[in-house]
Amino acid sequence: QVQLVESGGGLVQAGGSLRLSCAATRSFSSAYTTGWFRQAPGKQRELVAAITSSGSTNYADSVKGRFTISRDNAKNTVDLQMNSLKPEDTAVYYCSKRAPGFREYWGQGTQVTVSS
């Protein structure tokens, strides 16, 4: 069974940095896009950043210039470097792989808490 495993969450002070990593137990076809989503208490899950198999990226406006998504195809990992963290970045962060017409895959989530 395919699994996505997130790691790297934790507690950090405002202005600090964290690096999240999403590891997949197998490789995926080039049709899949990997995304990092987050969900704060009482809020809807939202897309933070995404990267295609060719390396094209997109970011939520709220994280542009602070977060960077990258991939290592040889390792089947996608990382999210988060700098200049703010208390409003506090959420559970999820990794997801999605492709039109194909099954979606989600990780179990990792907690990121930013203290003021």
C-alpha cells in the first residue's frame, strides 16, 4: 500500500524556520502533482504549495517569498522549506499527491506550531 509520510514539524518561534519532508513509499507517474496543504483549527484545509513532476511550482499568496517547495525524484521526497514563520502559519501540514482521474494520496499530517 502506498504511503506518504510527513516529517519535520514542531514548535518554533515567530521568525524561525522549519523544513518539512514528504516521503513516498514508491515513485509516481509524471501525471501527479505533489502538494503541501495545511489545516488550522476551525478552518478549511488550504493549499500551501505544489510542485509538478517537471518542477513547476505554485504558492498560496500568504506564503510567497517565505516558503519554498522542492523535490528529489531519486529519493521520492518533496520538501517544504518554511522561513520567516508567523503564528498564523500554525496548522497541521499534509502532503498530497494528486492527478486528474487518478486516486489521491494523503499523508497523516505533521503539526507546525509557531509561537509569538
